[in-house]
Amino acid sequence: MDGLDADAEGVKHVSPGQRPGESVEYETSQPCRGRNNHRDKLGVVTMPQSLAKNTVHLVFSTKNRFPWLKESLRPRLYAYLAGIFEKWESPAIVIGGHDDHVHALFLLSKNHPLKRIVEEAKKGSSKWIKSLATELAEFSWQNGYGAFSVSESNVAEVRKYIEHQDDHHRRMTFQDELRQLCARHKIAVDERFVWS
């Protein structure tokens, strides 16, 4: 009647990855059992919630790595970016950077793709920076970004790294830093395209 077949014990199964109201049947030799099983109004066993925790270290730079981000601007920029991340259900753990780039450590939303979060953060902050002063009217972010997964055991280390960006950049350029991050995460970098 509802398009789903019941198993031997009369339990109907639905994939937990479907949108609410949608169901996809799958075969199982054993009925779903457990104290956390939930049945909807049709008696279909569903998983009552989706669980995810993906921590991301995001890095992006100003166009041509021009030093637009003066020290006096950075705390306000980081606060503004934190608001954008929050709006997109991706709360920031820490945001930092230097005069030509930003690092953000945040929890990626289970409801929005990474690409969308990055687009919104860059677009919104770019408009905001341009509105601050006429000398910032030409500001823009570089195309592209680096995004690296961070295990729970490394969150504190990455947080500390982001909080001490000024110290790192007394010894290292942004380009060398990004090369190092990519090497650490085994990401091949094509120098012909990554800086343009």
C-alpha cells in the first residue's frame, strides 16, 4: 500500500540518508532492533537523527596576496567572518591570519556543502571590507582556497597555529605555508595555477 515491503517480522525499513518524507527500501535479512529505533506514522523504522562532526582548516588569500588586511582591520574581519560561518551553521572555532590571508578553523555544517560556506564567507566579507573605506574599494579575495580536514586530536594544535600567525610569518611566506600544508595533507600543487 505504501510501496515498501515489510520483512519477516513486519518491520518496514527506510534509508536514513533520505530527505524527510522520502523513503527508499532496502533488503535486510535481519530486522532493525535496538532501543533507539524509531518508527514513523507508517511504521517505517528510521534513524531519528543524522550525526556529523567535520572540522575544517580553511585558508584563502587576498587577490595577488596584496597586504590589504592591516592589523587594525583583522579583529573586525575575523568577527564578521565568524558571523557568516554561524549563519551557515558552521561555527568558527578560531579565525586568524596575516596581512594577505585568512585561516579559519570551523565545524562544517551537515546541511551545507563546503564550497557554499567558502563562497558565502568570501563574498560577504569582501563586500563588507569594500564598504569600510574608499581606499578598500578595490579589495578582493583570490580565487580558490585550501581546505584541510582536522581530526579531533589535532584541533588544539591547529587552533594554536592559527592564533600565532604573526609569529609564523616572520619566518615564512604565505606561499611557503600553503605548500607546507598541502604537502602535509598529501595534496599535489600545480604552481602554474595555484597563485593566479
